[in-house]
Amino acid sequence: MAKETDIQEAIRRKYRGVARGAEGAFAYPTGAAGARALGYAEADLAAAPEVAVRSFCGVGNPFALGPVGAGDAVLDLGCGAGFDLSVAARR
């Protein structure tokens, strides 16, 4: 049976790699294709930092729930490369 430290290190290795690019790391679309599949606008992809788009491995689009208004506070837990924060800041 794996020790807790072995499991933690395996998780660290996985996400270190994902931070460089998510392509092939998951069983669902990632990167720009994944963002498009979740309904993000092309303008969101074009305006976001390239590394954030390349590392995108989201499973949902929080902006599909409604708009972010001026003065709204946004809390992104587990924000990965910051793609959603980049989108929220522009909105």
C-alpha cells in the first residue's frame, strides 16, 4: 500500500506537468479546445495569457451561471493557471 507521502508526491508530479501544459494529461479536452467545449468565447481565449490557455483543464464554466458585474468580488479556489481569474478581471 502506498504511503501518504508517495501519493502526495505523485499528485505534485502530475500538476507540475499540467502547469506546463495540460494536453494529454486528462481524459477530457484541455487547453483551448477544452475551454471552447465549455463555452468560453474566442475573445476570452485571445485575451488570456498563452500559458493559462495551454494549461486550462477546467471541468466547468462559472461564467455560464451569470455575469460578473463591476465591483463584484471573485474568489477562485484551486485556480490552476488563472484562466478564470483572467476572464473575470476583464469582465
